[in-house]
Amino acid sequence: FSIGMGKLEQQGSVEAPFVATIANGWQLTPKTSLHAGVLSSSPWQAGALSTNSQIFGTTQLAIQTIFARDKVHDRKGISNSISLSRRLSERVHVNLNSTQQSKGYRELSDALQQDDYENRGDIRNQLGGGIGWTAEKSGTFSLSWARSRTFDHDSVDYVRGSWCKKIAESYLSASVDYNTGSNNTDADSRFYLMLSMPLGRNRSTGMYFNESRLGSRSGVRFND
């Protein structure tokens, strides 16, 4: 059982709503678990239900349903997703995933947009896959691709690459995101860099830098 509270900041939006979450999980069988959670904020509320199963060998199957309501734009909908992952070796794993959404479904980031037309449109489905591998000296790498299709027959391709390495007791990570754009949006790319350092007694601090076409942001975070 877990409870979380905080404020969400999104680049490009002046809104920073207070967010509260409650979640719990149950072990149904030695290889199957069930999880449920609720997220509430002033612009957006959602409830989620998911199951995770080890179906054979190192293959994992996950199924999730999210019920969401965007109060700002008076929209509500459902998102159903399924993912399949398999560890090919001690250092390499692959995954496939698919998501189907109803026409009114919105994410919290969509609700923070002042105008509903700023959103990319109603996503009908998304299909993707990825691979991750670990190199003993150079760190952990991952590469993924996804294609989203909308109800008006538009599509966007997304590519993401990331890297993480432990240096002494600290972690340095970097990632690059790129999307091809659509009929209504321009192509976009984003770069993230973060250094996380433990301070002892479950405390840590981190420095981050984000770069996108909307500008750049940097700062320091402290977790207690």
C-alpha cells in the first residue's frame, strides 16, 4: 500500500496542480499479481487496474486499464494496454506493447493545456517495441520505437534512446526523444541529462538539464 502527494510541473504550461495518489497490490498466485491505483488532481482524475504474470520462462505479460477524466475540457475515456517482455540473456531483454484508447481519453499533460486544440488529437492506438542491454563497463542502454495513430487517420513515430551508468555511488543518465510530427504538429526532439547522488539515510540530491524546442531548464532536486 502506498500514498503519494506533490506538485506537477510541465514545461510549456503555467499550471502546477497538486497531485495525490493511492495504490495497492495483491499477489494472487506465485506468478501473478494484481495492482490498483487512483490519481486525483484539480484538472484530471484517473483510476487504474493492472495484472502482471510470468507466463513461461523469462516471459512477462502485463495488462492495464485506465479510466480517466479531463475536467478542464470535459472529456473522459478509457485506455487499454498490453505488453510482453522477455529476457534473452543475462544482459539483453526485449519488449512489445500495444495500447488502444477511446476517443475522449486524455492524459494529465493534455489537461494542463489551456486549449484542447493544442493536443495532438485523439489517439486510437499505439504499437511499439524496444530493446535494452547492459555493458559491464559502459553502463545500461535502451532503444525503443512507437507509432501512434489517431481517429482521423494521422500518425506519429517516436524514437527514444537512453543511457545510464553508475559512477562511484552516483548515477549519471541521459536520454534523447524524437518524434516525426504529424499533419497538425511539428517534428520535435528533447534531450535529458541527470546526475543523482545519495546523501545517506534515504536522502539524495540530483542535478538535471532538459533541452527542447520550447527552451531549456536546469536545476537541483533534493529527496528526503
